[in-house]
Amino acid sequence: MSSKKHWSPGSDVAVQSVERSESGGWIVSGVLAPNGICPDCGLHSRRRHGWRRRWLQDYPAHGDAVTVDLAVCRWRCLAPACPRRTFSDQISSIARPFARRTSRVGEIVGHLGHATGGRPAERLLHRLGLGVSDDTVLRQLKRCAQGTTEAPTIIGIDDWSWRKSQTYGTIIVDLERRVVIDILEDRDVVTCTNWLKRHPEVEVISRDRCGLYAKAARQGAPQAKQVADRFHIVHNLRQANEEQMNLHGRATGRALLSDADNITAAGSLLKSRLAHRTSREEIFTTIHALRNQGLSCSEIGRRTGFPRRSIAKWLQFETPPDRRRAALKPSSPWYFEEFLSQSWKEGIRTGSALFSLIQERGYEGSQSHLQRLLAGWRRAEQQASDPKVEHKILEPVRDPETGHAISPVIAAALCIKPRGKLTSDQARKVDALKTRSPAFVSMRSLAMRFNGIMRGRDAGPLPAWIDDAIETELVPIVRFARTLNRDFDAVKNAIEMPWSNGQAEGQINRLKTLKRAMYGRAGPELLRARMLPFDHTK
């Protein structure tokens, strides 16, 4: 019948019959047009050697499965010198060798797998009448995934988290073509070094300021220029400004400084905590003083900028309330504080020895967690043995219009923002900070010079800037300047070259979206297949 041509999986297939199967689907029987051409010598042959049948899954019809029963002829090659004695008809336009479904079905499977993943694609294909498993979808997806056709010369490398703060992987992006080259399962130096050694054509490596990738680039691609990410450089400067302004106390009551490794940083940490404690007492006193004037909680909130419920809670206490601590667990070294204190007094001072002792008593935490507790004890002993240093607590800088304390976060952001981009409120706060904080004046001057260097694309003034930053004797700024000096070549390239790691960050956001869409079940092979460029012709 004339309608049989609509059931054909390809132009070379002649449909002989269309029948219903016992399972309710359709069986389309067809034969190929005679085309006996030897693939080796190209000689035409008319001598058939036999027949074989291929059963191929094809597009469904009205939701019912369609199976193509295709008769494929096998021919004899008549050329005496040809090494191939028999050959089959070529049906590459219909199906790949050894495939169980037609090429057009494989294309649909690949598209859905790339868009949704394995299990979602399996469910959708079943609804469309194509019974395909998630493993088949992933195999098709990996077959269609391909790397860049040209060797990458300028790459961006960055880490991403399998599980936040626990396990990390590495993503490598071609910055010129804006495509993902590869995804590594970890962020180990050896893994990155081996990958770079397999790609000696790399000329430029853009990275963040992590020393791990810097070391891998030096070992795996010594010929390549390293470029530090400009965003992270400016972000580190803002963090240094925030750390310094934290000495004026915090309006939010949360300290930012982490435990430092040297005495100078430890002194800054102590001053920050003293300022934090003083600011909490000052806020508490101010709230009670306003309450004694007969003001309501809502009016106190409008004047101080704190939530009404927080004010009502603080008014219930006569002294500033201590922070509530969670119940100690065996994963915390403070759970074994009494035993550790006794062992410390008995002369057992090494972290490894104490770690072994509390592990025998059920400690489930890490040794680094224990070392942080012991570092506090060592600092306390050192401060007790050294002459006491009076740490001056700086007064918080307040907005002259509202009277609210300017938090270190806002002060750090205003420190690196040019005057022309400030609003009237921000300009007022900047003027107040300049008046009350000499450190802010120095930091803002350095920040404006640094922004000029970054935007001017000339690294010549950078060494002088580093020297001036070190001479300020502001501990966070000095630390930032010294890290710039250690990574000077990469920072210089970041200023003078147009490349940055923004494209890698964007690809990481795309990868995170894929992981969330698959509820975190995606393995490295699936993520690699879905992130690499997709070949629609396979």
C-alpha cells in the first residue's frame, strides 16, 4: 500500500509489510536496495552470499513501539586481489554497526540525556513510547560527548565542590572557545600536573590565588604563563580592609578574623575580640538607656537599627547575655577538656601524643581541630610569660546622620569604591570614616592606587605600591602585600593580560546547576559527558 513509505526508517529501505505484534507494538519488515559495493576495492558485486536480519528500535507510532525487521544482504567480492571475501550492505545512514536502534532514535536519546540526565531521560522516553534504560542513555551521552577539536592554548583552572568543605574536583576550561575541556575528580597537585604534562601546547594558565594550582602549573607546564584571577585579587584586598576595620568593633556582633599563625596576627585577633565584646556591651547599655526613657521596642529598633524581637530579648537581661553553645560531642576536643588539661599539666604538650590519648577515649574529630585548642593554650602561656601589652580598643565609627555604627563589611566595601560612584549616603559615611579612622584613610588611598594599577594595565607601579603597603604597619594590609609579592609574576600577568577566570566560574555555576538537578547523584563520568561539547551528529 502507498502508506508503507511513511514507515520506512530511511530512503534506502523498501517496506514490505507492517504488522501488529503480539505485545501490541508494530513490526515493519523491509529490505535494502541492492547495492553490493566492496568497501575495500570498490568493485560492484552481483553474487549474494546470504542474508541476515537486524532488529532495530525506531520511532514510536501513536505511543506504540515500532521495531524494524531489516533484511541485510551479504555479498561475495569477485576481485581476486581483494583481501575481503564477503561483505554486507552498508546501512550507516540508518543504524550504526551492532546498534540495537536506528540512528535517529539514538539522536533523540542523546539529546534528552544531555538535557536532563539518565533517569529523567529514561522516564520521559518511556512516556514517549521508547523503552530505553538510563544506562543506555548514559552510554549514548558519553558517545556523543567530545573534547575540543583544536588543542587548547589558553586555559582556566578552578576547583568545585563535590561536597562542600569536604571533597573537591577540578574543572578545566578553554578560555578562547568558552567550552569545558575536562573535569578531574579531585584537586590534587599530582592529578593536575599529569593533565598539564599531557597538554604541552598550553601557553597561558588562568587560576585563582590557590597555591595548589600554582605548584601544578610550575611542575606540569613550566612553559606556560600563570595569570592570577583579578576578581580574587580585589576580593582579597577587600577582606584585608574588613579585617583591619574589625578592630573598631562590629555592629552585628560577629568576628571575622581567624586564628593566626604568628604573634602579630594573634595580637590583632585579641584586639578584635576585645572590640567585639565592648561593642556588645555598648549596644546593650544603649538599648536599656532608651528603654528607661519610656520608648517602645519598635521605636528603639528604629533608632538603633536592630530587630524589635532582638531588642525585646535583650531587655529581659540585666547584663549582656552570653552566646549559647551547643552540647559538646566526642567529635570536639573540648569534650575531653578535663583530661587534656591534666595531661598538659603533666608535661604532655605535643599534639600527636595528646591526639593518640584522646582517640583511645573515643575522640572522633581531627588532629587539626585539637591543634587549634592547644594553640590557644600556648598563646595564653606566652602572654602570661611576656610583659602585658595594653591593647587599645578603638571606638566604633558612626554615621553622623543616623548614629548607627558603620560595620566593617560596609567600611571595607566603601574603601575600594571610587568617589564618583558613591551615593550621597555612602559619601557621608566615607567622610565620617576618614575623620575618625586614620587607618581607613591609609587603606582608601592604597585601594584607589591599586584600582588605578589594575585598570591601567600597567604593572610598573606595583612594586612601589607593595613597598608602601608594607610600610603602613597595618597587619592585614602588610599580609596582603606580602602575598602579592610572593605571587608577583602571576599578578603582573593579571594586570597586563586580558585573561581572567570568569569563564571558569561561570562553568562551575552551570555544573552546580546540573548537580542540583540530579539531586547530587551525578558521578564524574556523567558530569564530564554533560559538560563537554555535545556532538549532535553521533
